[in-house]
Amino acid sequence: MKITVGKDIYYFDSHVRLEDLSKNYQGVFYAALVNNRLRELTYRVSYNAEVEFLDYSFYDSTRIYATSMRYLASMAVRRVYPDIQIKFSNSISMGIYGRGIENKITKTMLRKIVKEMKWIIKKDFPIMRRQLSIKEAQKYYRKMGLLDKVNTLKYRHERVNVYECYGYRNYMYGYMIPSTKYLEEFEMHSFGEGFLIQYPRREEKGEIPEFSDSPKFFDILTKSENFAQNLNVDMIYKINELVENFKAEEFVYECEEHHNKQLKELAQDIISRKEVRLIAIAGPSSSGKTTFSKRLAITLNDYDVNPIMISIDNFYLHPDKAPIDEYGKPDLEHIESLDIALFNQTISDLIAGIEVKLPRFDFGTKARTWSDPIKLSDKTLIIIEGIHALNNQLSDVIPTEKKYKIYISPFAQINVDNGNPINLTDLRLLRRIVRDLQFRSTSPEKTLAMWPSVRRGEYKWIYPYLENSDYIFNSELTYEFSVLKKFAENALMHINTNSEHFVQANRLLKFLKYFDEIDASYVPKNSLLREFIGGSIFEH
């Protein structure tokens, strides 16, 4: 058989293990693409194939490292504290947050866990994948007291993978590294009621990110988890049970009501701050900023406030005046691609009651025109929304007390089981894939191709300002995966196996299989989710 790795060609009489083949190349690899299929390094190739080894710079490598770290931490806890069950939650400070379900993890306990993890790594135990029937896996997990996994497996209709390492067996719903030595680089911090694991990230060029406390981010995740637990929908299998018991419509209503309560709470807080004149809204891609801004304006109207919405996009400079990015092209995401001086002058004049003309930027001609003059009353609040809305550099002339900053993003605290949280980024990506196809004539492949660039912009221009916000609006609707499923599957299943984006599309399709479908007709016309699936009263 013939194996091609870049410009190198190998011939083998029988199968070859990917990990063995990778030793011919410098660097640390965590997985490989074999004929455009993601494979673990334990995979044995027995056919003609093109192979590409994946180092830290690949998205899949980061995911595999994180999955393996959760496995290692769970193994260490099981070994030193066998009566403690760990639950992992979403990423904080680009790390993995874990806590005991019924027990606080003290600093003394954490030191013992870390010591055990380092011992396991030093021993370089192999991590071997096995397949079990659903009944076999359920029997094992029931014996271990992991009833969350037992219940989750009810929704699997095929055999299930498990990974074994030095007598420990578990499955983290993702690919793994071949042995424990690959996990040498990590840091553990005592955090909240548990711990935070940090590991090399592609966003940091393979380095462990600098730890930064994020109290507001942690608080919104905690509130999100409490909401999901109060509704008894913090696991996928619990959501599916609601659908099966014909409670989907009630479930949708409860989630939508959670948005209504947040909007009312937010509006009351804004009104209570008498000096506020400028409301700035920012959040990562597909957070629902457009619908949120319009619903906030309606809610404020109930308090006898008449908001006006001004688009930051109309303050763009001509691309020739924008900073140049690393590729020698105009960096239109950079804050200095905006006319900051004009923005400050315009908003200051409006707040002062001075008549002004608003700019209008034509992205086709790259030219600026002007509106008719407008003048605001002292009861009018200005709403702006955009990537740089929370950055003080954009509105440095506006006094702090006159600004109210809102960060919006979906913070879904749903797990497959206690060991496997759902990735928040996947929710936004699915929203964007569905929206782009329906409203922007953009194929799923193009959306997936743009996503890394979108994420880089978020890390640079949005996430650093979350902790400076006055209010964090959680735009997730816990039922939405079950609604998005049909739309996303229809979009993703047409991506060809030869596409460079097939691996990610296939991963998302496998993930969506866990959810029972909820009919989109249950979604209210004013719902934030309608921004992505269509049928919103705000579309026109």
C-alpha cells in the first residue's frame, strides 16, 4: 500500500500505525487526517491514503487535547477520591472548569489530584479504545455510579466507544491522544468550588494562556446552570424526555420567558441610572445582537423612553485609511478602521441636544453620505451595536456615567453528561450556518471557512471587554439545539467528503444526533432564535 505524507511517499506490505509514522517528522502531533477523515494516532492505515498530521495549530488538536485532559482529571479523581463525582462546565479563561457535584474541591485535595495526574502522565500509560454494546456500557457505568451516562446512552442506537487506561474506563464523546505522555503541558488552579485546567491553545500558538480571573463571566455561567437545573434540562437526555412527554411547547415558553425577564431587569437598571444616554451593545458572532437591540428598544418604550438606534458600521473610513493586517490587506475589524473622532463628536453633540447629520457608509461604493439633520430630546437614549461598542477607545470623549455597556452571548450550560459539557462556540456556529444559508446566500462551507477568522477577531476585539460591561445578557434558549437540528442537518449533510470542511461538518452532524427535534412552529415570532431560522417580526 502507498501512504503519502506531504511530499513523502511510503510503501508498506501491511498496516501502519499513525503514531509510528508520525515519528518521522518533527513536532508534537495529536491526530491526523487520513483521506480527509479525522483519525486518532492509534489508527492503523491498511489502504492507499494521503495523511496529514495535526499539531497544535489545528482546531481539532485543541479539542482532542481538552477532551483528553478531562479524561485524565476524571481518572485521577477516581483514583484518589473514588466517592467524588466531577462535573465539567464550559470554558473559563480558555480553560476547563470542573467541580465536585456534592463536594467542594479544596486546595489540599487539588494538590493531591494534580500529583496523581502528573504520576499518570509520567508512567505514559496507553489509552486504548474499545467498543461496547449499549447494554454493556450501561452496566459498567451503573456499577460506577455514573447514572448520567446510563441515561444518556438511552439515546444511542449503536455500539459505543469507551477508552481504557490502567484499569480506568470512560468515554468523553470525542477523540483522544494515544497515551498519557502527550498531556505533559497543563496548569491547575483552584477556582470557585472546584478547579480550572489550562492547556496549550491554538489561539496562543501552542502555549498555555495566561490565567485571568473572570468573575462576571463565571457568574453568568453559574446563573445559566442554575436556570437549566431549575427546569431540569441541564443534560441532553432530560431535554429529550421533555420532547417525548409532549412538553416541548411549554419548554419553549419557559425559555422565552427567561429572555423576557432579563430584558425587563435590564431596562429597569438602565432607567435607574439617570445620567445614561448611550447604550453600547457588543458580543461575538451570532449572539443575536440585532433582535436583542430591537427588543430592548421596545422594552424601554414601556418605560416612556424613546431609544434611537445608530449603526457603528456607518462610521467606517475608506478601506485605504484602515490599518493593514498581517497579510497586507486592510484590517476592517480593527477599531482604527472606524472614524473614531467623527463618532465621538456625533454622539457628544446628540447628547448635548445639538442638531447633527448622521453619516451613511455605502459598502459598495466605499463612499459616505449624510442623513437629514436630527436633534434628540433629553429623554432619548442612543443605542449602538457592533464589535467595538464596549471598547472605551471608540467613545473616549463620552463621560463614563453617560454610558451603559451590555455584553450579549449565548451561555448554554447543557452537558451530554457530567464529564462532557456542550461547547458554547458550537451553538453560535450552528446559528450562523443556518442564518447565512437562509438570508445571506452563503454556503455552510464558506461559513466554516470564515469561522477561524471570525474567532480571531472575537479574541482580539470582544472578549477582553466582557468584564467591563454593566450587564451580561444570556441570549441562549435551552431548547434551540432541538429546533436548529433540522435546519443545520439540511445544510451540513451536503458538504462533500472531499471538502476541507467535511471533518468539522461531520462532527457537528454527529453531535446533533443526540437531540430529539422540536418543531419550529413553537418558536414565537419575536424570538431571538427567529433571527437565525427565519419568520421573525423584525425581518423587515
